[in-house]
Amino acid sequence: MMQFYYKKIYLICAGYFTDDVSDYLSKDPVLTNCFGKQNLASQLTRSRFGSRLDEITLRQLYKITCALRKRIYSVVQPPRILLV
């Protein structure tokens, strides 16, 4: 289950906000390397996964999302330096 969630996060970070690119990116070398697999889930598999989520799972995913968001927003950018 977590593979689907992590893949969704990576897709969003890469600028892909819909699942229709899942088939194309299921063999993407960067994504497959991140997960240590040769192939990732197809769009059909992701759709089936999404339709089977129950209330408990959705609450768990929401907690994970909140934790990740909190961690991401806690990163402090270093001061900018202008090199001339």
C-alpha cells in the first residue's frame, strides 16, 4: 500500500498531478530506481487501489500526509548569498 502512496508523492513532486501518466511512468528509470523495482503500478492498478480504500485507511493516509507536510514545511532554507 505504501508504494502507491510514495509513488503518488513522487509524481506530484515531478509535476504530474493526475494518475493518467502512471502507465507511461511505470517504467521510468528514476522512479523505478527510487523504489528498487523494474516496474511500478499501472494506472488501472492505482484506480483499483483507490476504489478499495475504506474509512480507516483514509484516516491513516491523512495522518501520513499531515506528518509529511509538517516535515517538509519544517525545512529551513539557508540565507541567500549573492555572488558577484
